[in-house]
Amino acid sequence: MTALVRAEHVEKHYGPLHVLKGVDLEVSKGEVVCLIGPSGSGKSTFLRCINQLEDLNDGMIWIGDEPVGFQQRGRALYELNPQEAARRRSRIGMVFQHFNLFKHMTVLENLTLAPKIVLGEKSSAYLPRARALLDQVGLADKANSYPAQLSGGQQQRVAIARALCVQPQLMLFDEPTSALDPELVGDVLEVMRDLAATGMTMLVVTHEIGFARDVADRVAYFNDGRIVEVGPAHQIINDPQHEKTKAFLASVR
């Protein structure tokens, strides 16, 4: 299978804090990979590096054949200008823990902002797509509502639809259910299950171990800035080989 995401020896520091310590990972096109591990182990930072929200201190990440944050000419790398960086970032949809919806905009306006401003699409292209996505996540009747009028679970489903509205080739989910009340988690996970079934490439940081076991193709266990163990989801979750993975899974069960 073709690698859509390729990370090689990714390092990230915040001053003296060494957050990512040589992370290597490949994600094939159409694959769902869940990242699990304790809080502070580097999972979310890794996603932010993929989406160009953080600069790397060392190593490289490729999306397809393009290095993240750079343009390659021969053997030389040149930093992208802001416009090109935004264009490349639009190929990646990202869903955050706290929704990050624009509170002064309606649901429909939230969905259509990026296609209109970043991609320069006409309303005849993006409006039908936005309405179809709201229907897909079960919120067709909320197009003219504002985020404050929605539950947390509804806001997160809007956030997923918004990320999909730019027709990304990759979806990143950063603990998308951790800020939700328990009774709202199921609806969001169901939307994610349906999305995975369409063949969308997904990288998911999650503490929902059941979701990871049932939906992911592979699971990577992070600990202290490193991937300690990676493999098929059922094998990692049901029969982990590394003692740190075993201890973590025992703690969350």
C-alpha cells in the first residue's frame, strides 16, 4: 500500500522540554491508525506537527511526496510561503478536543469558510457539499444554528463536517471525545466509524480503547515521546508485547 504519511526521526522541543524523541511512522492511504498512550506522551504534538501547526526541530514528515512545511527542488528544501502552506494544510482535516468552532458564525458558515476563503471555491460548489455533510452527521436541521445552541456532541459533529468540507486526503482527530459528557460520546464515535468505512485515511489520538480495537487497522502506543509498540489493533490491545503497553492498557481498563 502507498504511504500517505511518512514521519522519519521527528523531534520536537519546547525549550528544555523534549516532547518528541525520534518518532518514525508510516500511514498507508485508506488506513486508520489510532495513537494511544498516557497524557503528555507526545501524541497530540505529533498530530500538530503533521498539520504544520508546529515546526519540527529535527526529522521530516511527508504527505504523499511533499515534505511538510517545505518545497523540494532537487536536493534542496525551501520553506513554504504562508499562502502555499495554507493551501497544503487544506488537504488535511483536523478535529480538535474542544471543537474550535467560530462562535459568531452559524453552523453552515463554519463549514463553508475554508472552501470559500482558502480554496476560493464558488458557493455553487461548496454549499451543496456542506449541506450534504451536515446531513451525513445527522445535523441537517442545524445549518442556521450557532454553536452555543448545540450540545458538545453536536458541536463536535459539526467540527468533523467542517474538516471534511475541504475534501481532505487525510483526517486527524485529537482526542475528539475527551471533552464530551459520556452520554454524548457514542454519536461522535459513530460518525467516525462511518467515516473510516468510506476509506478515509485517519490518524486518531484517543483514549477510547474499544473504538481503537474495533475500527483501527493499526495502533501505536506512545510513551515519553517515543512510539514504544505499533502493530495490528487487535494484537496491540489484546496481546501487547511491551511491558509499558501492558501496564497502560491495564490502567485504562
